[in-house]
Amino acid sequence: MKNLKRTLSMALCLILMLTLTCVPAMAAGSVKIGVLVSDATSSEALAFRAYYTEYIAKAYDVEFIYSDELTDAAGEKSSIENFIVNNCKAVISFSSFDRPAQIEQCDAAGIYYAVATGTLTDEQYEEYKDYEYYVGAIGPSMDIEFQTGYDMAAYYIDQGVTRFGMFGGGVPYYVDMHIYRAAGMLTAMVEKGGEGANYKGADNAGAIIGQIYADGGIDTGKIGNLELVAYVGGYDFNDAWFGKLAQMVGTEGIEAIITVGSGVDVLGGFVAGSGVKLATVDSFTPAMGEAMDSGILDYMAGKFAASIGPIFAATYDAIQGSPIRDSEGCALALGQGFWVATDSEQFQQYSAVDSSNTDPAYTREILDQYAAPGVSFEDFAAFVSQYSFDEIVTLKK
């Protein structure tokens, strides 16, 4: 009897020990991730946030701690310090004032860092690809950004538009993706502007990109038989800046305004009823849909809200101790592009497959295959590469 009691007692102790051992493992699923944002109010920023806080957070028992809207590198540094104090295990960054400093700060603190909807420059990637806590970046490469701008301008030129306005967004702040989009627009004008067309003497993509970086802005003027009649850059949000935007829309003979981003947010009120066509890079959100329905928005190259799902999956893998690395042990550098809508029907078709907080393009059922330890780089890269509308529809079936 004593032996039986001892056996039962040992068995109960073993069960208790196993139970207690399992508790931390279950609790480990609840983690904090800091999110850096330089844009907190645009429709795209709000759609991204809804996907993370209203869908992903509930699906994966993750808490996202958002920074305030950031305006400089000092703010990024301070926000990361706050994330560290709050025991965040990783940082996902939508802010690009000083990515190298962000990577180094996170690496020194031993928390993972990932770039959302963007990329590092080739030089930056070479420097940081081996950092232990650098997860990587998933977003449009600079080549994709350039092509997005090129295709936007070419769309209108092919329709016979000859007189353009341009909103340069972050060009004055040397935001790489905005510079490359603008360079794509100017390159399309040079290539389609007739014999001898050039932009300030530059007649190829490389030279145009270099010219924009040298100037920190864009000059108006003739480009062959085309003309950039007006340009506004920056985000000053003061009376003088809004006055420049209104003046651009009212420029005599202007036919279309092409923008590197936030076109509806900053120009929609001025464009409404003007007859000027407006094209932008943004996201498939209800606000953008309303703008296209009302005739304010004519062309949109957009990111779907759940496009930030894969970078979450990669970050979550790293937090679980299984970072995804290529065959040489390097961090992720994977490209994702845009969906382009040129009418309301097409816009609605696209947005219908990506309700950010109820039925997103990347559901938990899809992400579960990749937000788990042991995922190979090859499988993950193949998954990320399937971002077109048709491919997303197929994934969701």
C-alpha cells in the first residue's frame, strides 16, 4: 500500500511539474511588439494599424505598442527606448528617418528589428544583413518604386496628356521611395517626350535619380513635347503650403497631377470639381474608394492593408527563436509591389478581398503556415512573391 501511495504521489508530482512547465510556454505567446510610425493619420496608415491591432493582435495574442507620429531620427530613438522599457521583444518600423540607427539600437538592446513596407539601400543591407537581431525587410524594392512612378506617368502620356503637375511628398527629406517614384515619372516623360527630351540634361534613369538627390527637389519646365508645369514637395501643412497646392491645381492648362503618395489626403479638396485628373500611391481603403467613386481620384497604385502580414510572420518567427535566414545566413530582403486600379469597379474588386480587420488578404489560416518555427527561406520567399491580386485570391481559396 505504501508503495502504491508513493507511486501515486510521484505521478501526481510529475503531472504538476509538467503542468507548471507548460504554463510559461503558453504565456510566451503573449508578446509586445513596438511599431514606429512617421504617418499616423493617412488612410493607408490607419488601414495598416487596423490590420495589426484589430486582427493580428487578436489572432496571435500579441500586443502592439505604437509610437506617436514621428518627425525625425531623435523621435525614433526615443520611441525605441520606450519600447525597450516596456519589454517589447521586437520593433517593426514604418519610419525611415534613420534606419541604420534604429537597427543598431535594437541590436544593442537584444530585440528584433524589421522594416515594414520598405527596404534598405543596397549599401545598408550589406552592412546589416548579418546582424543577429535584424529580421529584414519586406516591401517594394527601389526598382519597384521606380517602376510604379514610371507606369503612373506613362498611363497618362499614352492617353495624350502633355501638361503635368507633381506632388513630391518626401522628396525634400530624401525619402528614398519617394525619390525613386518621382524619378520614374520623370524618366517616363523623357522616354516618351520625343527626340532629345531630357530633364535638366539627364536623359536616363540613373542620371535623373542622381539629379534629384543632388537638388533635393524637382524643377518644372519642358521635357521634350511634354511639360511639368507645377511642382510642390514636402509636408508643411501651413497656409503657404496649402496655397501652393491650390495654385498647382489651378495652373492654366494642367491636365493631370501625379503624386508620390498621399495625393488624395493633401489635394483631394482642391481637385474636386476641377476637371484635373489625380493619381496617387496609397492603399485600398474606404476613403480612397470614395475618392474614386466621386471622380476625385483617377488612378491609384495601392498597397493592400494586409501586405504587412508577412513581415509580422517573420518577426514572430524570430521572437520564437527561429529567424528566417537565406542560405548564407543573411536577413530577409524581399520585394512586394502594388495593385493598380484605374476605375471604381476595379478598385472595389480589389478592396473586397482585403477587409483589414475581418477578412484580410492574409488571414491567420494563411499566416499560420509561415508564422511558425522551422519555416525555410525558400518557402517563405515563395509565399511573399505571390502578392498580385490574382495570386492573393488563389491563396485565400
